[in-house]
Amino acid sequence: MHRFFLFLFAISNGISFSSIHAETWILPPADIDIFGQIRTTQAGRTDTLLDIARLYDIGQTEIVLANPTVDRWMPDDGSEVILPSRHIFPRAERKGLVLNLPEMRLYYFPEPKNGEKPIVMTFPMGIGRMDWETPLGISKIIEKKKDPTWTPPESIKKHRIANGEPPLPDVVPPGPDNPLGRHAMRLSIGKGSYLIHGTAKPYGVGMRVSSGCIRLYPEDIENLFDKVPLGTQVNIVNQPIKLGWLLNQLYIELHPPLEEENVKNADYKQIVIATINDFLAEKNSQKNMTVDFEINHQALEQAISDKSGMPILISRIQTQ
């Protein structure tokens, strides 16, 4: 039964410019923690990594981490580009929207309709800068607006003036210059001051560029807008270290921690090891560990060094 999920098939969404490559996946059983697949493509003569990222619904930081030897702005014509489209689920209830800040990725678990298989949808996102952090915690969607106006908060107005930028108007009307894009969903957290919205600057998706709100590619927020009902739970988490089982194989997915945590490399390694030990001590993990299970320390060291944002196999079966 479970082996079916080793060969998951994408359901194409086919919305617009880049969402021809957006994917929806059949939700695996609760004891399988990985979905998706790693693929590759070739850079064209005029492509940048950012062009390829948007085409395949990947964030800027994600594609750069997955391709450290490929020039972001001028990749060689025909060079291979890894598409990091395989993920370990964040450690959170698979319900509603789950947003993992270090990963800069959103997961949506819609309620299945009668007779339909449960699915998961995932999209890259931009998050708040170091001085405008996106808040953690559980909230819900309390409002949805198409073609919203934007009323800049006083704090953002003062910040722009202090940086020598042109002052913002009191209200920004709908249109191509509106930083909220064409769709916005308001969260209950922070007295309703945080949104999940589109953007007039799509190449900032997958980076820390906002004033605390969550930015999605215009085609992704359009895709989600009608699917996410009011009252949907939104769980924002901070998990740079993700672990997951695929049958009896243990995978790790590592992302650079948020800058404000000021985690040094030596500390990060110890945090990773402690997280693995805690994960393996859990009752659910004990069910997946065979008597000859062991950690492949060489693979783990490489994963810690790379922080590639892709699931890496770090277990092996002992040889006789």
C-alpha cells in the first residue's frame, strides 16, 4: 500500500504563466513524511535562475541553495538546473495552511470533498525582513479581498522616510503598483495586520523582503484565493531542521536558520544532532527503525554543510 507513494504523480493545475508547472500531490498516509520529486531542467541562453524558479513555482532562495555552482544571473547555456520540488512535511498538523518561515514555503491541506482523495498543495513565499519579522503561531483567515487597496501603516511610512525613500500615500488603490497584488487574505494574528497576498515584485518571492506579511507569486495567490475558505487555520512555524520517514528510511531537510537567531555553524551542527536524537526517541519513529538501522554520518555531515533545502537520506542498513 505505502509503496504506491514512492511513485506519486502530480496533478497539473495549469493556471497561467508559471503555474503550468505548479503541482498538487496526493496526500500520503500519516506515517510517510515526504512527497514530491527532485527534477532537473536546462538553462536557456537568456534564462536567469529567477526565471526558472518562477516557471517551476520555486522560490529564489530555494533554487539558489539547490544550485550553488550555477550563476544566479547568467547560468551557462544548457547548464543543468536542479528543481527542488521534493519536501518533508513540517512538524505540524496536516490541516489548513502551514507556513514554515526558514523554508519560505507554504503548505495547504484542503478538506477533501466526498469521494476525493486528500491532497497537499505547496507554494514558495516571501516573508518579513529581519527587522519586520513574520509572527509565529496559529491563527485563521478572517477576510479575503480581490483587488485590495493598501493603507500603509505609519511604521512603514516612517521607515521609508528615514531611509531617504519617497513618502508613501495614505492609500494605494488597486492596480499594477499596489504591493498587495490582486488578492489578499487577512490573518487574525497581530490584530489583523498581517496578510497572505500577491505582489507587484514577484522575484522577491522566496526571500525576506516584506514588512511581515506573506507574499506569493501572483498566479499562486490567484490559485489559492478561491480554494481557501474563511476560517481556515493558519499555522506559522519556524523549522529549519525537518526530519521524516519514507518507510524505514530516514531523511533530513536542512535550511539556513533565520538570521535573527544568530546560530553559528558549530551550534547549528549540535542543534541538528540533538533534533535527530529527539526525533528517533519518539514512539512513532521507533516503529520505523529496524534492528540494523544506523545513521550514515558521512551523509549527515554533507547535509549539514550544504543546507541545500532538499531531503537527504541519512540512514542506512548495516552490512554484515
